[in-house]
Amino acid sequence: VYLVPVAGGTPVKINSAAGGGRGGTRWLSNGHVLVDRQGPDFKQRSIFIVDANTGAQTLVQEDVKTTFWSIPGGAGAGSQASPDGKWISFLSDRHGWDHLYVAAVPVESPAASGPAPSATPAIAPTQVTRGAFEAWRPAWSPDSTRLAWFNPFSIVTSDPDGGRQHELTRGRGGGV
């Protein structure tokens, strides 16, 4: 994947850090993009913040499995930037269930040490959902103060840190 300024200029290559090209790329803020990478064997998934000018990468989250990543495609597991660019949400099955996590975007841009990714996450994600259920299809509120997600029994909203959870619907299938 390459980024090229609309006005023209030199393309900046975004390296395929997790050993595979599967994943998505989306804008995080002016000058930074979120890049999801999934390994070809579905055993490694990484999320990076990439500087659009230098290609420098900061690891946000990495899941490494001995079997395979089990979240289904329709769950909306990819990273999502909040509308204000201060938060990144994603799903992970690291604890056996598909749960929602949020990481704060660093105040400073990722280190411009070149295109090689950092070896350890620079951001400590917060687990928003907990329990013996799957959390799917997360979405940010337009003002970035709330997240909504679907589980088999309801549609829920909360603060980015998981506080002030509120069920919007209740019942099998989310009551929708």
C-alpha cells in the first residue's frame, strides 16, 4: 500500500508488517492512517498507526494465536478511529470471547524512526466489554464520547473506557 499526496509528490510505502497484506487502511487524523494486517495463516493480527509522510509505524495491538483468529468477518473487528481521532476501537478474542477494546491515540505522532514497526505496543488498550458473550459491530457516536455495540442479547452503549454502560434494547437477537 502506498500513500500519495493529492497534489502529487513522492509515494510513501506502508510496509506489510504482519507478514500478510490482508487488512484495511483508513485515515486516523491529518497525517496518520490506521493499518490492520492479518497474517496469511490467520494466526497473527496487528493494528498500526502509520505516519503518512514517513511511513513510520507504531504498534497499537497484536493478537498472535497458535490456532487461528476466530472472529467472523461480519463482526466489524477492524480498527476504527473515533471521529475526533483521539481513540481507536477494535475487537479481539484474546480472552476466548470476541470483546471490544479501546486505545487512546498517543498525543505525539509515532516516532519517525523509519518504516520498521516498534516491537511492543506503544498504547495499552482498555477492555470495554467482559463476560461470556460476543461483542460485535462497534460504532462511535459522532461526538466520540460513546461507543455502541451489539451482543446476542442487546445493543449497548458506553463511554470509551467501558464506564456508564446502557442497554438500548434487550432480548434475543438484540430486540431489533
